[in-house]
Amino acid sequence: MTIPIPAEDPRHVPNRAVVDPSAITENTRAIAGTLAGHTALMAVVKADGYGHGMLTAARAALEGGATWLGVAHPASALALSRAGLDVNILTWLYEPETAKAVLPEALRAGVNVSVGSFEMVSLLSEAARQADRRARLHLKIDTGMGRNGVLPQDVRRIAAAIQEDDYLRIGAAWTHLTSADDPADPATDAQVEIFDAACADLAEEMGPVPLQHLANSAATLTRPDLHRDIVRPGLALYGYAPVPTDLELRPAMSLTSRLALVKEVPEGQSVGYGRTYATSRATRLGLVPIGYADGLHRAASGRAEVLVRTAEGDVRAPQVGRISMDQIVVDLGPDSAARAGDEVVLFGAGAPSAEDWARAAGTIPYEVLTSVSGRVAREVLP
Ligand SMILES: Cc1ncc(COP(=O)(O)O)c(C=O)c1O
């Protein structure tokens, strides 16, 4: 039995991940506008929609022109289907227990399932028999990521095994790029070459491959030649571009809290565990009741800023000292008008971005967004 963590009543915790679905819709629309007519957009809404809420993200992306949804876990695919999202859904990550428990129902719901190994072919075949449905599978080819997917030299053999099984049919070939966020990296073209050769092998075994897809956000934004039949952007839908782009993308999530107290301290006041910071002048410190248990990265300690909405206007304040589990301290400056209760924006529109926090923590915005923990209530704007 799995037991959920008891939730705190969000009405009595000031921290919010405020999600603006219209930003996801507009970002999707902007990206869809760069695609050729025959290329579909698969919105990647795994990891609870990159922390934004999977259903919120999915509905918003579909409104913006997505016609596919992509998730890692079959259980997520089922949740999308059960929510009535009657679109193409692809799921790609499962092990034998999960396959036995979830794939038959997923197939009955019409979900497209990826296979990336001979064992996955057997698991899907078994599930298809149980569901009494012919599974439309996407064959994942490992062109260099070294994770999920069949090696190119095994493509013919796996295709032959699939062809022999009346319950299976190949609907697509796909792969995932390791380095598209660095457009100068020749690894992308090397992967494409391997993918194309594998697709040619496949075509000899089974005739033309109905669909091909390989472009994540970075490749979608920089490599129109790789759009093929479907693109699979994730991060860009949520408003962050992993590569420079002219598209105007708007971050869809703001992380907010409120000041718990403001206090005047003298020069030399130490702050936080390990006393890594001491004030260089008399100043006002603000205490914010949000910490690493809420998803702030402790590695960003002393390197990030927040926005404080005071009665005299919005001001940026540096976060000082170590980030604690439930709280951080910001240096408001000696003349600050900030008071307990004032809103604090950790990241979001007009404030530092998730990208700024990622830089401060030595990580990527993907991790900042998906780290916002379950104890932070999601507030979805109308
Ligand atoms: C298989 C697959 N496709 C597409 C994506 C979307 O990538 P990005 O968020 O960089 O657009 C991901 C996310 O990592 C993925 O795992």
C-alpha cells in the first residue's frame, strides 16, 4: 500500500506556484506557428507538466494547437485519457510490473506506447493480447543517449519480431537528442545520420515508417529540418527556451510567498546555518517562509534574488545566508518600506526567472520548475 504524505492545508501556508495556462497556450501557439503544415506538435507534459500540473498544462497546450501529448509513465497517459483528453498520447517509460498493471488499460484507451527493447516488445505484446487490441507502438532508437531505445544494429531484428506479431504494429520511429541545446555540437547531426539509417533499415523490413520524430524544444527552435512529422517540445511550452530564439515565450509559473517578519539588524549580523553571511551595514532583513523543502535549491544560497512587493513599489532583494528547509532571509536594505505580509516573488513575471535560480544553483530551469514540491499549492489563473 502506498500512503500519501499528509497535505498541509494550503489556505494556511502562504507559498504558491501560480500557473498561468494562457502563457502555455500562447507559447504553444507561437511554436506551432513555426511548423510546416504536416508537422504535429506533441506537448510534453511529463513530470506533472514540468511542475505546472499535468492536466492544466495539457489542456492549455491543446488549446494552443498541440495535437499530441507525451508523458514518461503509462500511469500519466491513463490519467490524461481518464480526464477525457481524447487526443494522441504517447508514453515511453515502464518496467515489467508497471507494464502488466497498466498497459492493457492504456491500450484499451488508445494510448500509443513506445518500445525500446526486445523485452518491452514482449511486455507490450502480452498487454495487447490481454486488452485484445492491436498496439500502435513507437519504436525508440538509441542514437547516442544510451538510455531507452534499441541500438541501431538491432533495428532490423526487432522490426522483424514486431512484424511477426499480429497484436503489434509500428506507428512511428523516434529518438531523443543529447545535445540539441548546443546548436554547434556535431553530436546532433551524428544522431540524425544514425536515425535516418535506422529508419531506412526499418523501411526495408516493413515499408515506409508512418511517422518519425526527434525534436525537443531546442531542436524545434533551431532545426526546422528536424521537425519531421511531430515535434516534442517541453520546456519551451512553459516559457523557457534552452537556446536563443526570437520567439516570445512567457514563463507560465510564478513562485510566490509572503514576508513573515522584517527586522532591523546592526552591521555584522550573521545569517543562517554556518554563518556564511554577515551584514556589511545596519540593514533590514526579511524572513520568507519558503525553503529547500519547497523546492528552492540550497546550492543557490547567497546567489539568488527575489522581488518584494512593498507599499512603495517592487524592489529586488538578495537572498543571503544559507537556504534552510522552510525559510530564507533576504536583505531588504536599510531604508526598505517592506513589512510582514508583503508578497515575495521568488521567480516569475517581472521578477527573477527560474533561469536565474538555475544559474545560481548551477542547474537548469527544468530542475528548478520540477523541484517545486508537493507542499506548494498550485494556483491556476482563470
Ligand atoms: C523523450 C522526450 N522528448 C521530449 C522531451 C522534451 O524536451 P524539452 O523539455 O527539452 O523540450 C523530453 C524531456 O526531457 C523527453 O524526455
